[in-house]
Amino acid sequence: MTQDTLAQIHCPVCCTSSSHNLAVQPQDYEYDVDIAAQFSLCSCTSCGSEFVWPRPTLAQLQHMYPENYYAYDQEMGHFWQTLYDRRCRAEAKRLLKLTSRRPIRLFDVGAGDCRHFRAIGSIGGFEFSGVEMNKDMARAACDAGFDISDGTFEEYNPTERAGTVDILTMNHLIEHVIDPQAMLKKALTLLADGGVFYGRTPKLGSLGNRLFGRYWGGYHFPRHLHLFTKQSLDALLHDSGFRDVEIVEDLNLFPALSLQNLLLGKLGLPLTIDGGHTRLWTLLVAITAPLSIFDFLVRRGDCMIFIARK
Ligand SMILES: [Zn+2]
């Protein structure tokens, strides 16, 4: 990257222009999309966030997500589906505690195939809606009876639903949008007074981030367009107008992804990868489970949950 280009760089999280290109760049170990070569990762010396530069256009963004992207995969297998359903039901109980309103009008950004709505809905007390950029999945979700708008959250017009959402969720999504500040403003518009903004995102400065470096699973390069530290996310939420911001640890599988990236990228093991995972995936999860649990217990995990109110 030339000095001229570097001079124009500004951090999408705090908007300052004091950034530098990371000396060692991550790669797309999971999907190896061609378009990844057009981007690099910068670090903001002001807020500590890291971000992809140049910022992709919407058209470029769509090229970052191949047809076999894991969130589009319909089949999970019995074991993973059971774990997923249990996790969703635990999540439903957490969400029910965040507001006394019933039914809770929950709007999800990046609703995927709505499988989480089915699992959360089994607890009862929710009314679901959302937005999904994959047209086929959005159509299937509508056919299944869910109120899902087709397109990106960037394209979504919030006028009709403004001020009506009790809980707006962005699970592993805020790091994927081109302009996080604009997205938070739109989230604020959609939320009812006292409504809750809830989601998950990778956390820079975790033990995994330091241990695995460029192979860290949280990079998910180039699809994670910016990565927050706990402090930079807290500042962005406050600056965007949210109050009662709380950021807590989330138990996650990123160590397994980091180890997979290391095996592929550093050791060059000739493992076939499909849908972002090799056939060793379950084994890698088992091997790294103690690390996931340790990171969680010492509050240095790879992922954080944010909760903030309008
Ligand atoms: Zn910054």
C-alpha cells in the first residue's frame, strides 16, 4: 500500500486517520476467495480497532461470501444441531430477562435460514422479524412464515418499523458491515424506547488473538471488516447514543478455527476444506475446548457479548 493511500485511511470505528498497515497480514484460509488479495488489514493507533482497507463496495462484499459459506449451509448434523438448539434455548432465557414486554418483538440482522428463530421460539414469548442478504434464504424464511426482508441491513429502510423493536440482535454481524456507525444509528431508529441492542463480535486482545496472530480465527479475513477491542466497542456504542452498555465474555469456538488456520496456513497441511471447515473440525473443537473454557474463565476469550439500551 502506498503512502498516498495510507494518508487517506480512516478508522471506521472512531473516524481518526492515525492508522498503520499490520506488518503481518492474515489470509482467507477458510474460503480462499480471489477478492481477498485486494484488501489488507490496518490497525488504528487511536482506538485500537483493526479494519480492512480499502473499504469494500456492496458488490465486492457479496463476492466475499461464496455459495458454500457456512451460515448458508442447511445441514448441521444431529450432534451439532442438538448443541445449537440447546444454546438457542439458553439464549432465549437470557433475552426474556432483558425486557418485561410480551411478546418480545425481536428483529435479527443477518437472520440466515431462521433456524435460531425455531429454537428460540420453542420457549415462547417472541415475535420474530429481520433482514437477510442471501435472497434464497430470505425467500425460504418468508415461505416458512417469518417476516424477513431480502437485502443487506445497509439497504433496509427502517421507516415502517421505526421505534417498534424490543430487542434487535446482531450476532456475529456488526464486524461484517461496511459502516458500523451508520448501522448503529439504524439500530437505534428501529428500537423502541428502552429497547435492547444485543449481539456478539470477536474481541481483539484476547489470548487467542495474541497466541495465533495472523492465524487467529477472529480475523475471518476479509469478511470481518473491522474488529473491536472491548474498549473501542464500548466507546462506539456510547458515542452512537446507547446507554447502560454492558460487555461480557462469550464462550466460543474460535480457538478451533485458529488451530485450523494454523494447520492450513503455517504447516500447509493438504486438508480439503468445505463450508469453511476441514473434516477434522469436530476433533479440533475437542482439542481446543479446554483453551476455550480457560479463556472464558479468565475473561480473555475471543468473543464478547454486548448489551446496550436505547
Ligand atoms: Zn479507531
